[in-house]
Amino acid sequence: MNSMPPDPHFDAPSAKALGERKEPPRAPKPGERRRRIIARLLGVVALAIVAGLVGFGVYTKLSRSAEADAVMQARQSATPTVRTFVAKADSAPRTIELTGNMAAFDSATLFARATGYIKTRNADIGTRLKKGDVLAVIAAPDLDQQLEQAKGQLVQFQAAVQQAEANADLGRVTDQRTARLVAQGWSSAQQGDTDRLTLAARQAAVAVAKANVVAQQAAVDRLQQLTEFERITAPFDGVVTSRLIDVGSLVAADAASGTPLFSMARTDELRVQVFVPQAATFGIKDGDPATITVSELPGRTFTGRVARNANALSPGTRTLLMEVDVDNRDGALAAGLYSIIHLQARRPNPVITIPSTAVIFNEDGLRAAVVSDGKVELRKIEIDVDNGANVDVRSGLKDGDRIILSPPANVSDGMKVSVA
């Protein structure tokens, strides 16, 4: 029997290797196997639920998108129904309302022209007076004495005139006699010249005396006028608005710092001052009617007329000061009241008045949607006056246009619409 040579690459198993044997795997217990099966089933169920939810969400989203696209297409293809109105040109004057301040037609502050003490006072705040009524009397004894002295000096000057005239008459007679004697040679020429010049001097003395009388008469008249100022009288019919003195008060008749006594205002007619904006100044003229209301007198309306204007606009506000005269003989109004003036401003050109809801404002500017033959035409407009609820359109529209009220957001040129 032939023996094979040993393989040099073959190692004989060691004794340790021969002694170690691999044990077979241990079988799992019944309870552990059940738990593994349940865990696997739960994982599969959870994955199925998540997949179902994701699928349902995707389906819902696709359905809604399809519905939205269908609604959008339906809206775009549908013909909207709109409300319209027919525009009409308006050339009537527009009413503007402005705030105004009432002022007395005449007002004055009475000052003292005589220095003294208040002797009597007949008027107080709110007293209604007629022209010439006495408000107070000033006691001025110094002034009275000056007047009496001036009158006495006037009498002296008048007597001096008579004396000078008498001397002049005597000089005239003497000059005539001397002239005849000089001509006959009974008197010297020197005496004749002396009597002639004496007459001239006496005639000049008469002129001086008369001038003194005129000057003194003026002084008497001045003092007489000042004594009349001791009685403070009303310069016009009106009411006393302020009283600054009382009985016994010292008053001074100084031209620079005279004492104010009373203030008076004529209120049977009032001036209502109103500042009219530049846009309306060309439509309002003197003599135009005006209506005045006061919030504290509801239901009452007062009428007046534009009486005057400043004829120059204020450079800061571009407004024109106008005054409206209002009859106030019943005394219902008072100076200083805040009021509302309603004026009628003429329009230079006819305008189209449309509601503010008919105006479209976007990046293209101001426009209005006009319906013609069932289609929309967008027109650019220029607004003359914005009255809040409506606007006056200066250009862009014409009389008879059918304008859409509250046009749809997607309105466009050529869009078909149905008129309600």
C-alpha cells in the first residue's frame, strides 16, 4: 500500500482545537417568540397607517387644487353682473361750507380826554345805549377854572380892541386937522408927519388887538371842547362790552397813556369773517347770498350777503378774506361766535358728479369703468373737488355715460358685464 507524502501546508489540528466543539444554537422561549411577532405586526400596521395618511393628504390637496382651478375658470368665464348709473353734467353752483368768526360791525374803546375823577357812572357791561347817551361824567375843577380864566382874558382883549379903535379914531381926526394947517402954513411939516405916523401906529395897534381876540377865542373854544369831554357819550348805537372805571376813579387825559373807560360794540349788524380757498374765489362775488348756521342754535338759519373782500390772497394759506354782513336786530347772535357759512360758488365749467365708490385707484392712476355695448371701458379721470361721499370729475367722462358702481376687482378693458 503506497503512502502519500505529507502535505507541507497541512497543519494537523491541535489538541485544543480538537477539544473545542461548537455548540448548537439555543431555541427561543415561547413567550419571547410571541413578543417578537407582535412587535413586527405593530410596525407593519404603523407603516400602513402613515402611508394611508400621506396618501389621503396628497389626494385631498390635489382635489382642492382641482376644485379651485375649476372655480377660477368658472369665474373667469362667467359674466359678472354690475350696478350702474347714468352720469349727468352739472353746471349749477356748488355749495361750500367754511368756518367763520362773527365780529361787531363797529367797535370802539372810549378814552378820557379830561383829567379828573369819575363823578357819576350811568352804564355797565351789557348796557344798551343810543348815540349820544351819557355813560359817565368826569369832575375836572382845574379845567373848569382854566375855562373861566380864558373867558375873562377874552373880555380883556375885546376891550383892548375898543380902546385901540378909539385911539385910532382920535389919531385920524388929529391927522386931518394937522394936514389942513400945514397946507395953510399955520403948522410945521414936522408936526404933520408926527400926526400922520401916530395914526398909522394906532391903526396897527387895532390889528394887534383884534388878533389877540382871535387867539384868545381859540383858547376858549379849546377849553370849552375839553369841558364837554367831561361827559362821556356813546359814539353810536350799541352795547357796552367792558367797563374799566368806577365812581371815584382817577383818569388822565394824556395823548400817549390816556385812561380807557369803556368799550362799545355795534351788534345790530355783524360782520362774519371767512377765509375762502383759492379754488372757490373766482366763483364768489360781492353781493352773493350766504347762509349762516350756529351749532348752539339748532334749527335756525341766518341769511346775509357777501359785502366785501380783501382783494388779495394770503400768501401763507392761499385764502381770500371775505366779510358777510348779517342782520342781528333781534339780538340772537353775538360778536365772537364761531359759525358755519354756506356759500354758493359758481362753476367755471360743467362737471360730472359720481360716487366715490365708482373711482378706481391703482398704479394707473384714477379711472372710472364705463359700460358701453355690454363691455367695460376704463377711462382716466381728473377730479375737480373731492366731497367725501362723491367727487366732481373735471374731465374723462361725459354726459350720458353709464358708470359702474363698485366695479369688480378684476375689471379690465373689454371685459363683458351684465347690467343689473
